[in-house]
Amino acid sequence: MIQAFMRGTCREFSAEKGGRFVYLDGNVSGEFVQLTPYSKIVKRWRFKSWPEDHYSQVTLDIQEQDDCTKLVLTQTGVPENELDRTKEGWKNYFFDPIMFTFGYGFKL
């Protein structure tokens, strides 16, 4: 499923606490810290270009609403010089492709 909307290879993906992930052709990697079904995902996350042992923390809060599901992404610990690139990456490789793949948006 991840490869379908990210349009890149997923070399490793073990969705369990301590499980590793490597996707976007090896450019993003990390490990799952917390997985609470239907409500929260916390992971240590990094770009390959960041210093070797530098990880940010990504928290995805999933909130069921009356007529939709709200996803709140919080990321801390991103190197200051990588903030814009990281923000654009989430938009271009995560949110926009999910919307397109599942029919919630269309771009010409």
C-alpha cells in the first residue's frame, strides 16, 4: 500500500514497536516507537542526507470525526536547514499522493 501512493520502493517495513522502515528508494528510514491502533503512530524518522545518528520524531495522531478522519502530523528535531525540504517532502510524497490515490483530490 505504501508503494502505491509514495511511488517509490519500500525496502523494509515492519509495522511493530521497534520495527524498521526504509522507503522512498532509501531516502527515508527509521523505526516505529509507538503504534496504537486507529489513533497514533510515533516513529524515529530521518532523511539519508542528515548526519548519521540524527533522527526526528514524527507523531501521527488519527482522530475520528463525525463525517471524516483527521490526521495531525507533528515532527520535532528536524535540522533547521532541512525544515523547508522536509515540509515539502511530506506534501509531495505523502499527503498529495494519498489524496490522489484514494480519490480525494486531482491535480492536472
